[in-house]
Amino acid sequence: MPQTSTTDIMFSDAGMPWSADEWAMALQPPTVLIADDDEGTRDLIAFKLRAAGYRTLETDNGRTAMSLAVNERPQLILLDISMPGLDGLGFCYELHSSPQTADIPVIIVSGRSTPADVDLGHIVGAEDYLAKPFSPAELLRRVQRLLPLHH
């Protein structure tokens, strides 16, 4: 009678004691939160990012963006400065002041594009700053630099 051998491999046997939630997150595409009060801009960015393989979350204000950042833990945030409630600069400062969300990189995408605006964006914690109007290809290049897709 031929012998058969089977080996059950547990996740922890592979040196990766991940929970089911961690495995599910690892298998999902990276999530980008888009916070911009202009619906057309939001839709364009979301369309381009989804076409490139990212998952998107979208909002038109800073307070909802903060709630999404805390609860959904996106891997990157694209942020307009001029928004109702909590503006982008205040949002970025709050985001990077909290240990829970301080590690989430931010790209500010704004119509404010003077050198002082760009400097202020970096002071409050943004990793990058892209002036509107922008090329969708340039935006995607900057997103991919901070959040590469792992296929």
C-alpha cells in the first residue's frame, strides 16, 4: 500500500503569526483616501487610482477624512487644503500629531501653489505637494513613489 504524507502548515509555522484580518488586509490593494471638496477633482483622482489598481475612499471635508483615517487606516492620503470644517493644513497637523495615524503619508493636492504654501504643507507633515491643475500621470507617479503596488 503506497504511503501518502500530508503536512498541515499553519500560518504561525511559517513564522508569520498573522490574524485573518491581517491576511485579508495584505491581500487587498493599497487604499488611498482622497479628501477634496471639489467633486470633479475627487472623481478624476479616484478614477485614475482605481484604474491603476488602488482602492479609494473619498470625502469632501476634513472631519470625515479624519474619521476615515482613524477607522479605515488608508496607506496614503491625497489632501486638498481648502475644505469646509477642518482644512487640509489642520487635518495634516492633527493626523501627524496622533501616534495612531502619524505614519500615514500625505500628498497635498492644492490650488495654493506659492513657495510659502508648499513650505507650510511640508511643515505640517505632508510628504509631497502637487499644485492644481495637475497632470493625472504626474499624480499617479507621485502616488506610486510613496505607495508602490505589489503585484
